Amino acid sequence: MPPPEPVQAPVPSPPSGQGEGLYGLTSSLVRAVAAALDAGDDGRVRDLIAPLHQADLADLIERFKPDERQQLIAAAGAMFTGEVLAELEHDVRDDVIERLDTGEVAAAISELDTDDAVAVIEDLDAPQQQEILQAIPDEERVALEEGLTYPENSAGRLMQREVLSLPSFWTVGQTIEFMREATDLPEEFYKIFVVDPRHTPIGTVRLNRLLRTRRPVRLQDIMLTDLKIIPAATDQEEVAYVFEQYDLISAPVVTASGRLIGVVTVDDVVDVIHEEAEEDLMRLHGVAEPDIYRAALQTAWGRFTWLLVNLGTAIIASIVIYQFDGTIDQMVALAVLMPIVASMGGNAGTQTMTVAVRAIATKDLIQSNVLRVLGKEFIVGGINGVVFAVLAGAAAGLWYQNLPLGLVIGGAMIINMLVAGLFGLAIPVTLWRLKIDPATAAGVLLTTVTDVIGFLAFLGLAGLFLL
């Protein structure tokens, strides 16, 4: 007799306005929730947000002002879970936690796996952190406190402590029975980690392999021994590289003595990759971190430092120009054309620098190939320099009916493009060798170099050949 046909559950229709995109929020849904909040209709709010994923509900909370967020959270009731709290952007999450009772925060954190719980609590001020930890049950609090002892942005902070590890002599049958009866298994896992008597990982068994194997077979006979073991102190950027390089789904995390203490899973690594890429992008442009949800005063202060540094570098470039004030007085066209040389060099250098910073992060640029890449960038700078020297020189010569002026700007263009290519690679590499994040200061240093060299080359050549 054939098995009965599975019953297809009806698929709920999305709230009004959600059909505009494949996933996520739409402006019509946000407006509908705002209207329900204004009307004080909590039931309508819950109906609208009920179909939302936790990440989408977090995005919805972020769309509102602080007071409205609290109103929305109160209306959501039980739908505001620990998963929603973990998905909130850092600044918004800190504001929400400030406005919630300690017991509510502790209850929400207790719902989370240790990796997500640590991520929520690690950025809080020490007194607030301790207050919340004291409100969490003892067993969970101990796990969180241990997680917080590892360095920030390390595998120890990133890992979840809930991991299924079994001895190699267990059979498939024993393993399946254990998983059916155990009450403290991880919520989601992809592999069983096989350990020796010292609790050191020696292999893994994928769940699909386990279910396809006969019950009497031992785990040691079907386990994979090609492990990528991650020490707990490993930086999260290195963890992300290992996952990307070897297409991992999960990886064991061990202590300095090799004892298995947790597992890093791919969902957390995706967040790390996004975070690291975002961090590099922000730092390259002089912003410490995303600040879209911060108050205007905090945002202004956060951007002040690099603007001050930029002011200093601009003064250096101005001093160079001042040395040629007599030259500029004799030929006003030089003042008009100067920005072209500096701008082209800055943009060319930024292209090289961006590629270099990313290549360092992905380990495509290492000590053994630095000279080869440097030579390539010198050639690229030379080719682009010649091409744009012809274009800029021809335009300047025709504009001012002055062929020597065109030749001067062309020569300056070649010099600055060559320098931009060299320093666009040399600056990030030097910072990297000094163990300084290349994204932190490379942009400011490169801008200074290309501006100074561009002005020196252009005004120096003008002084030699035009006056």
C-alpha cells in the first residue's frame, strides 16, 4: 500500500505591501505598523508583524525613533525574543537594552546560544554587563563569563559551546539512540565531533553519512580526519579565511592544550565576513564604524579625528603650493590645472590601495609575491600615466594655446600616476608589516603623498620649463 500523500499546509499571504520584494520589509508595511502604533492598536501591530522573521522584525524596530521602538516592543510582547535582540544593530540594541528591565534582558539572552548571547552582552558597559549576568541562571552565566574571557573578535567569542562530541568506539546505533534521548543537544548542528580520551577532536561524522550507515559500524570507521582545528584565541578574520578557503560548514574550537570547547558555524562566519568587509570600507574612508543610528553629536565626534588628520595633511599640501607662489603668480593657468594632477593621482592610488587592502585580508597578497605585484602596479601606473598625460596635455595645450604647458601637465601626470601606483601598494603593505590594520590609515597617507608629489611635479616642471 503506498504511503499517504503529505498534507500541504496553506501558505499565509504576506502582509499588505510585502509582495513588492522577495524578502524583507517594505515601506507600506512600515507605514501600516506606524499607523497602528499611533492608533494604539496593539492587536493590529501583532497581526502585521506575526509573519516576520526575527531579522526582519529587528529591521522594523530599527526604522522607528527610540520612544516608538519601545512602544513597538511592548506591542510585540512574546514576539520580541532573544533572536530579535541579537539581530538589532549595535547602537539600537544598546538603546533598547537601556530601556528594558534587567529581568527582560536576561530572559531574552537566556534564550540564545552562547555565541549569540556573548555577542549581545560583550559591548555593554561593565556595570550593566554584570547586572544582567547576575540575573541569568547560574549554568548559563558561567558559560557566558567563560566566553567573555577570550579576546574580543576571537574564535572563543564567536563559537557556540553547545557541541555534540562522542568517543570513536561508539557505534552508529548507540549514537542515534543517544541523540534521540538526549535533552541538551545543540539546536542546530551538521556534524558529530569524534574525540579521544583527552577530549581532543580527531574526526567528524556528517549526519547524512551517519544515517546511511548500518547500526553496528563504529564512528572511527566512518569519520573524516581532515580537520581544520581552530584555537580559541584565533582572530575572527582568520577564522573567516579558513571557512572561505576550505568551504567549511563548521569547525571545532580548542583550548591551548587541544581540548574541544566549542564549534564555529558558517552562519556566524557569514556575519564576520560582512563585518570585516564593512570595517575595511569604513576605515578606508575615515569612519570608525557604522553610525546611521547614532545621535548627530555622537556621529560628528566619531568622524572628527580623521577630519582633523585630513586637515593636517591638507596643510602640508598647501605648504608645498606656497613654495611656488611666485610661479603661480606669473602664470594663473597653473592654479586652474593643479587640481587635475592631484585628483588623478589620488584616484589611481585609491584603486591600487583598495585592491591591496582586500588582497591582504584574503591572503592573496603575501610577502613572497609583493615585489611582483609592485612591479605590475608600476607598469599599470605608467600605462595609465601616458594615456592620461596625452589626454590632459592635449586639452590644456588647446585650452590655453600653449604647447609647453600641455607637455608640463603631461609630464606631471605620468610622474604622479607612477607614484600613486607604487605608494598605493607600498603604504598598505608597510602598515601590514608593522602589524597595523592597513585600512586604518592608508587612505590619509596616500592622499598626502599623491597631493604633495602631484603639486611638486607640476609646479616644479612649470618653474623649470615655462618661466
